[in-house]
Amino acid sequence: MTTATEIHGDTSLPHGFGHPHASEEARAIAQAGMILRVQVGSGIHGTSISGQDDRDEMGICLEPARFVT
């Protein structure tokens, strides 16, 4: 079994995110249930522009049963 990769740097949410899934609690739940996390976007395809690139990631996580049932 693998463990989630530690995220380095600022993980605070941008100003104006009022959605319930955009909270520190939701982030902790997602990270605890992470089963796949990959890099996507221009960085992985080699089409990023130096100085203007960022790291795009996509993942799959399993929610605890109490959130689904």
C-alpha cells in the first residue's frame, strides 16, 4: 500500500471559495481517501511556457461511507 505524497508549499484556498468542497475539512477527507493522483496538463505534455507554468494535478479519492449513505 502506498501513502499520499506530501504537498509542499501553500495549500490555502483562494479567496472567494465558498463551496463546501472547497474547505480544509474536504481537503483532509480527500487526501485520506486518495487512491490515485497524477500530473496532467501542459507540464506533463511538454508544452508549458517557462515562467508561466504551474502544476496541474487530478486525483481519485474514496469518500467515507458516512458521506455517501
